[in-house]
Amino acid sequence: MPPGPFISGDSRVVTLLNARSFHVLLDDSLVDKAGTLDGTYMPSLALFGGHRPLAFLDAADPHHATLKCVMIRLAAARMHHVAPSFGAAFTAMFDAVEIIGDDAAAKAYKWLVFQLHPLASKAVKPWFLEDLLLHTFRLPAFLVRRDYAELTAYFADVAAGVLDDTEKADPGAIPRDELLHNLVFLAIFNSYGGYMFFLPHLVKWLARGGPELHARLAGEVRGVVPADTGKAITLVAVEKMPLVKSVVWEALRMNPPVEFQYGRARRDTVVESHDAAYKVKKGEMLFGYQTLATRDEHVFKRGGEFVPDRFVACGDGERRRMLDHVVWSNGPETAVGNKQCPRKDMVVAVGRLMVAELFRRYDTFTATVEEMPVEPVVTFTSLTRAAAAGHGTGSVRA
Ligand code: HEM
């Protein structure tokens, strides 16, 4: 937790580290999530055009429901674009065998750093320098003002149609400016930020799975979608790939992309762990470290291991029981909660499409994995084309 007093008034938290106690954080009736997205401190509103983005609002705040309805409507309208767009982007990326960072990505990354630096760990060495530079003061928002203004101007332009439609559909519900800043937050923090963690971890686990897992995945994928069809794989097709689905859930279980969750106790309460119970006072900050909660061996056998077919090699009841504890979206895979990620199903679908596209195109691949403080860096070292069409080597950073 970032220490006080300049970043947060009170840096103390009650830490929840197993599957049972962690569930308190997912219960809207027990925790207040107003301003708790980043824990014990709230970034300056100057970083968001003066507005408080949706993810910082509590579910009981009426504004939360208004904004979330708009976000869900926008998402629903675009769901059918997901698979074709993903297919096209995937092919373009591997055709080029490289990802080119551009200016916009650098600006977006910088803006994220200004929000999240107090939570960074092992990013700067030695630790006392990191504490001084990243954990003691807020980096001043004016240093990123220009970059943010450029990002906002870009969104005002490309999302003008969306903003117009929303204003027409629900006049006066959300001021245009506030919606615009929410879209920026949605696109960069929620989406770009989320995938930046999720996809490299997914590729990391695939790389570690080795040729045997790759052969099983390729067999399953090509049983549904032949290797020589050029068409993008559809969401209906991936539904028929149980091992692909299992691998994606397992990656989300082993490495929930958002590792830290927070909420303030709404009232005096008792938090139950597997073997004890603790009193928590109203207003105390609860902090869950999800990576431990979802590896809890009381819930998952060999919880600390990546087991690719964990969600295939079991009955429906057992799968459902386990999925109740796969909570990367701020709620169970089996439910839809008020503060849960509204794009939960799409995120899982993109993960599945990624695995399916990869093993339709390639028999196997090798990669090196470097665990870094923010996300792992996965560098492909070889890619073996399906039907032994060619053996390529390249350096792709995932
Ligand atoms: C891999 C990608 C993603 C991950 C890992 C992810 C994860 C999460 C998590 C953990 C939360 C809850 C945060 C909290 O309160 O503690 C959340 C909320 C949210 N996510 Fe996602 N998300 C992803 C992609 C997306 C996308 C693509 C969108 C929309 C385009 C989106 C929109 C939102 C919104 C609006 C919220 C706030 C919900 C609320 O406060 O009620 N997310 N996401």
C-alpha cells in the first residue's frame, strides 16, 4: 500500500488472501466501492477531465447505474464486430511478425503511469528510491495534461457518432463531456490496460505448455475450423472447443489481470476465512490480493499449478463450483454483478479467439518468458506453420 500522508490519509488495510474471505469484496451489500479502484488513494480528477469515471463509483450511487447502462448498450451494439475484427488484427499481426508501438500507445501508457504509480512494485531499483519517487507523492497531473488532451481530442473525433447517438437516446442523462472522458477511461484504462496484462499471461502459459499441449489444442481447433479456411473464427465455433475454453479460464485463474481489489466495509461485519473469523469495523478498507485467492488449494486441487484441462476433466457441477471462484472480473464467472466488468464475456471470448487463431495457424511455437514487474514479456523464438507449410523464426513481443 502506498504510505501516507501525501498520497493517502490512511494507508492501513485489512488483507484478504484466500478464496473464502476474498468473496466479501465481491458482495455489493458489504463493501462500498466509491473511490476505491486504486485502493487507499484516489488519483487527481484532473487526470479525467474533472469527472469521476464509472469504475470509481459505488454501485449504490444512482449515477453508476445511468453510466453503466450506457456502457452496456454500447458494448452490446458492438459484440458482433468482435470476432471478425479480432481475426483480421491477428492475421495482420502475425503476417508482419512484429508489433509496432506508436505514439498513441506511449501517451496512453504514460497516462496510466500517472494513475497507478503508487501501486507499482519493483519497477525502480533500489526499493528506497522507488518509495521516494513513486510511493510518496502524487506525480503532478499537469505533466501529462497535453498527452491527455490529445487522446481526448482523438476520441471526441472518432467517437462523435457514439456520443451523438447516446445524447439522442437519453437526452440529458449524462453530459457529453462526462461521457467523452468515460469513453477515454474505458478504452485506455479498462480495455487497453486489461488486455495489456491478460494476453501476455495467456501466451506465457501456452508457451510453457509445450508441444504436447499445442498438439492437443491444434487438434481440437482444426476439428471445428479446418486449418485452410481463411475466414475468421467465430464465437459460435470457439464454444465447441472445451480445451481452448479451459486454458483461457485457467490463465485468468492463475493470473487475474487486475490483482488488487478494494472496498470499504459498509458496516461492522465478520469476515470468515477457512479456519477463523475476524471482526472488521465500518469504514475499514478491505484489500484482496486475488492471485492468492484464486490459487487457494481449499477450492482448486493443485491450485498453484497451471492445469490446462482443469475445466474439461470434470462434471458440470464441479466446473460450475470452480467457476464460482474464478473472479478476475470482480465477480464469479457464473454471475453478473453490479460492479462486475461489463465486458467480462467479451474478454473471455477474445482470449479464446486468440488461442484458436494461434493453433489454427501454427502447430507449435516456442517463446522465452521474462517475468517483469508490470506484465511478462513473451518473445516468440519459433513458429511452426500448420501442415508443415514452413518453419519461421521471429521475435514477436506479446
Ligand atoms: C482483459 C481485459 C479486462 C480486464 C482484465 C478487466 C477487468 C475488470 C475488473 C477487475 C473490473 C472491476 C474493477 C474494480 O472495481 O475493482 C472491471 C470493471 C470495469 N470494466 Fe473491465 N476488464 C477488461 C476489459 C474491459 C473492456 C474491454 C471494457 C469496455 C470496453 C471494460 C469496462 C469496464 C468498466 C466500465 C468497469 C467498471 C464497472 C463498474 O464499476 O461497475 N473492461 N474490469
